[in-house]
Amino acid sequence: MGLALRYTYISPIPFNFRFLTHAHSHVAMLGWVYLMLYVLIVHYFIPEKKPVYNKLFWITELSVVGMMLSFPFQGYAALSISFSTLHIFCSYYFVRLIWKNHKTDSVVSGYLLKASLIFMAISTAGVWCLGPAVSVLGQASAFFQIAIQFFLHFQFNGWFLIAVLAVLFHKLQIKDSKDFRRFFNLLIISTILTFALPVNWFAPHISLLWINALGVLLQIVSLYLFLKLIKKPFNELLNTSSKLTKFLYHFSMLCFILKIGLQTMSLIPEISNMAFHHRNLVIGFIHLTMLGVISGFLFAYVLQSKLVSPSRILTSGMYVFILGFILTEVIIIVQGCLFYFGIGMLPNYYVLLFLSSILLPLGVFSLIFNIYKTKLV
């Protein structure tokens, strides 16, 4: 779907661009990341695999397929909203099940897991606000835009990212300590405070910039504590990992640091305004988080499982995916900077972006092919 969106700038396709964008974002977030985290959390934190988890998984999958088939044709309408609502209720039931039945010897993993689940549930408040926002103030209102940003911010930075870290800390067997408590508290506080930046885009106020600045500074300290906590066990994990897995872990960690570095740059008002007014930079940052940080870690977890078996196609596919990610990020960000400085379009921008984007599904299909091949052996 993302590739189709890139192709629309080269030649028309028989789909509404906005509708297809909704489908792309919903399937990427709820079909890929959500379901992967569902599987990982049940695998690592639920010792007794009751049938309810399998049933709930397939009902959730049904809701995603429903969104995938309805959004491209009608956008936000009765059918797509029904499937979206079904997914939300499935997620609430998932939170209840995991909260009640999870077991872990690690206080550390337990804290992170519960925090991620809380953020997931909280984020859906933004979705429930969309209806009243449209009916009362309209889609152009600040309330409507802030509701969307509320959902996205706490999905990405709260639910997705912290759940990925919960699995990582579980794999690294990080012990409870004062440094972890400091890291955890700062992570939660900074996640909440940095929401002030997207709010400021639609309801500007000087106090929001100061709140975001405090959040960013706390985030930097939490990053320092994070790197300090994982340094030794992370190196031990890498020593027992394959070359490809090791590369993906390093790449994901680099993207994570880069993400926080870019958020730190938002302390400069001119840069935060630049990012808001130039869509390329926003898309580049979203893809950095989704494809670089979150998907990078998820791919590494998959490669460490029994789902795949070492092969040239798998290795090539993962490197192809990373290359596609890097190329598309560079092209998008360079174009955003050219727009900002009033230089205009990068020569053959849309063609270059489309050709680079082809590498992303190629990499994903190589992983899918390997999983099926491994299952048949």
C-alpha cells in the first residue's frame, strides 16, 4: 500500500489517495506492529497459553483485514469505523488478559509491560474524541488534529516503543536497580511531556514549548541510563547472535538514538516549526520510528526465533529492506530541506522515491518466504 501511494505521484491509480493513506497507516500499525507485539508478549509473558489468546488473535486479525479492505474504497465510513472499533475492543480485552495472566520473574519487564499496556489503552481516548470533534468543530479544528496526535504519540512512543523495550529487557535479563527505576520514571514522564510539541502545532502557547523542552531533556537523561543499563548484557546478547541479527540490533539502536537526537533538535523553535510545515520531514520522522526503531527490533526478535532458518535470500532480503529504508529516508529529508530553503524539487524526486521504496516490500517478502519455507521443513 505504501508503494502504491508512492506510485500515485508518477501515474494515477484507481484509488482515492487519502483513503489509501488511511488503509496504509492502519494496516502498518495495527496489522504489523500490534500483532507482532501481541505474539511476543503472549510468547514471553504468558506461561499458560489458553485458547482465548488464539481466538482473540484471529478476531483482531479479522478487524485488520476488514480495515485493509474497506479503507481504500470508502475512507472513514460505517464499515471501516466498525472494524476499527472492533480492533479497539479487542485491544481492551487483550490488556485485561495480559494484566491478569502475565507472569515474569523480572520486576523490570513487568513495569515496562504494564506501562506499555496503559499507554495503549490511554491512546485510544484520542480515537473516541474524533467523532465529537468532527460533529462539533469539524475536521479542520485544533481539537480534531490534537485528538489524532494524541492517539499517534502514545501509540508510537508509549505502547509500541515501550513494549519493544519490555521484550528487549526480558531477553537481556536486566535486574531491578536504582538506575532502572530512574530510567523508567524518566521514560514515562518524558513520553507524557513531549506530547506538548504536537499540541503546540495546533494550539500554540509558549508554556507548551517549555513543557516539551523539559520532556526532551528528561528523555536525554533516560537514554543515558538506558545505554548504561544494557551495555554489558547487550554485548553478551550480540556475542551469541548471528551476523545479520547483530547488524539489525545495532541498526535499531542507532535509529533509536537518532530519533531522540532529532527530538532534541525540536528545542530550537525554528526547527520544530520547519518540521511541522514541511510534511516530508514529519513522514521521515514517523518512518524512522516505525521502520528503523520498532520494525528493526521486531525483525531482530524474529531472526532469533525458530520461525526462520539461515539462508542467503533471508540475509539479502533484510539488507535490501534496510537499504530501501535508508534511501527513502535520505530522499525524503533532502527534499524537505530543499523545500525549506526554497530551492524546489529534487530532480526525478518521485521516481527515485518510488524505485527506492520497491526495496521495502522485497525485503519483507524474503522474510515471509523464509518463514513459510522453514515451516515446511
